[in-house]
Amino acid sequence: MSTENDHIKWFRNSSPYINAHRAKTFVIYLGGEAIEHANYSNLINDIALLNSLGVKLVIVHGADPQITQSLTEQHVQWPMSGNTPVTTPEILAKILAPIGTTRTRIEASLSKGHASIHTQMLVTGGNFVTAKPMGIMDGTDFHHTGTTRRVNKAAIVSQLEHQAIVVVSPIGHSPSGETFVLDARQLAHNVARTLEAEKLIYFSSDDGIRDHDGVLINEITEVNDLSFQDPEHQNLAKLSIAACLSGVKRCHVINYKSDGALLEELFTRDGSGTQIIQESYEKLRTARPDDVAGIIELISPLEHEGILVKRSRELIESELDHFRIIERDGMIVACAALYPFQSQGELACLATHPEYRNDNRGELLLQSIESSARDLGLKSLFVLTTQAVHWFIERGFEELPIDTLPEDRFYNFQRNSKYLKKAL
């Protein structure tokens, strides 16, 4: 029964995301490794589900392991210059063949995967990418290894408007009729940037992007101050940040090995991998009128437990300019208020959502309130609390007798709160 209730709760909480994602364009990078993995069929089913929910999808696929296997079977090597392959005329056809086979496999899988949700689906492709040669670099002629010159936005948008899933292969053609092999990760970035996509999603072999110490990074807004454990992670982070700076709303790096990772990333607030955005989706700010309902929803359980003093909606509305909140992807997860009393300030209504109490949000709000109090010229900060005495003492507050409370601050003897104060 509890498991069923968990699913019901998850479904209810996902509804804002279902509405937000509908009719938005997502570009998904699907590497050749993901296509060969045992979880591939689940990925396809989840991608098909997104399509059924009205998401406009462009899949840019890779085929590196398929190319390597095909060349190995033919006793041919793909020359490399540094980390970049050199595609000579002699092996071009041998490389295009596994790319084409991989593309066909994706199209067939999508058609099959969508049958499970009983809707008809169109999967399409085309000559959407104009390419140019990399040319000669450091004395190496890269021949048919190329880069993107142009992505045909109008053609892709036309297909998306007809509810088609667009599949883009890592090849492009020049106006002179030459064919070039492209880096699929870079191509996904170029497609997302051209379409000004809502999201660019990279599937990775890890749970997301890790820092130099191997710690998973939940959110990235700037790459320059980070060091990474894996060069591939650094590459994906840089491509994602560049995409965000070019108009893509958000980028995500998630694990293709984990069943349900795509849905968890897109339909829950905490996600499953690494999110890359230009500006953090968790913000600490002054409350606004449209935050009243969220504040009430946050503090009501604590009021019922007697931890916080009951506040009416009208009172909160009238005192809204006293409140600071932390908003996470549209949801208020923490709040606090500052009330001046002559030369002192009262920190009140400090609350954090139960699911977000282990990430120092209370600490951030306290620091914000202290900063605001100093800006107002207040000399000290005090709090009345029944449950968090030790938390405040650990942060520099000192317990004082009730009779030293500011004279114009009413004290409710029935609550028997402790009075703590901190010099600023």
C-alpha cells in the first residue's frame, strides 16, 4: 500500500512538470554506448512517453562503438590525431555504414517502444545539417572529419510541428556534395542552440558530472571554477554551459544505465543527474505577493505541531515584505522573517521543507536575515523558539532571561519559548 501511495504522490508532484514540458523542444544526445546497453529499451520507452506527453523531441545519436566494431571486423583502424578521428576517403564508406545502421535501429526501436502506450508516432530524419571540413590542423589533414556549418532550423521545426520525433545522425553534407563525419556531442549542442531548445539532455555512462574528487555535482552554473575527474565530464559541462549562454534554457547530464533516470530528472525537483543552467534554479530572495500560498503551505504543518505561531493569510500578506524565501524550481522550500524592534531585530518563522533540511538552507536564510539586519542598522538579532535552542546556540546565539526581551515585543507565556540573542 505504501508503495502505491508513493507512486500516487510522485504522479501528483509531476503534474506541474508535465504541463511545463508540453510543446517544448528537447534535444537528446544518445551515444552509441547507450544504444548497446541493456537499459536501452527502457530509455526508448521513456523517450516515447515524452512524445506522448506533447514534448517535441530531437534525438542526435552517436555511433562510436558501432563504428569501432565494424572497422575491427574489417581489420581497419580509424586514425586519430589527439582526440580527434581522421576520416580518410578510403574509410569514409566503412564509417557511414554503421552510422546508418545505428540510425535505423533507433527508428525501429522508437516505433516499437511507442506501441506500449498505444499511440501512433512519426519518426523522421533528413538532410538537416550542412557541414564543412575541419581542414588541416597542426599539419594533419582531417579529410572527411568535419564540423557543423549550419543546422536547418525551419526544416526541423516543420517536422516537430507535425508531432514527429526527429533523428539526426552525426554526418553532414557540404554545398559541393561532400560528406563529413561530425562529433555527435558537439552536433547535439549545435542543434539545441539553433532551435533555442528548452532542454539539451546528454546521456552519460555516469550518474552525472563529477568534480575532481569524484563527488557528483547536482547543479553547474559556471565551469571555470571547477575541476573535473573525467575529461568527458569537462567536455559535457563546457558544451552545456555554452548552450545555455546561446539560448538553451537548461542542460542535463544523466545516466543511460539507470532505469527511469530520464523521467526522474525531468519530473522531480531534485532530479537524478547534473543540471547545467545559466542561473541557479534555487534562489534566495524577498517574498512577493504570489508567494503567500507557498509560505502558508510550508509553515502550516509546523503551526499544527505547535513549533511555529499560527499566522493567518491576512497577516502574512500584510507582513510579506518582512519575509525571505528560498525558491527551488517554483516551490518555496524555506522561509524566514525579520521584524525590527528599535535597535534589535527578531528572526521569526524560520522553516524548511522536511525534504530539504540537510543542505544548510536554514543557515543561508540566517545569513541573509543577519545581512538585512545590519543594513537596517540593527545591533543585534533575537529569536523566540521552543524546538531549536541548540541550533541557534551553535550559530552564536546566547540564551537570555525573558525579562530582557524588548518591551514592545509581546511574550506568550503559554508557549514558554526560549529567548536567544546574537550581537551583530
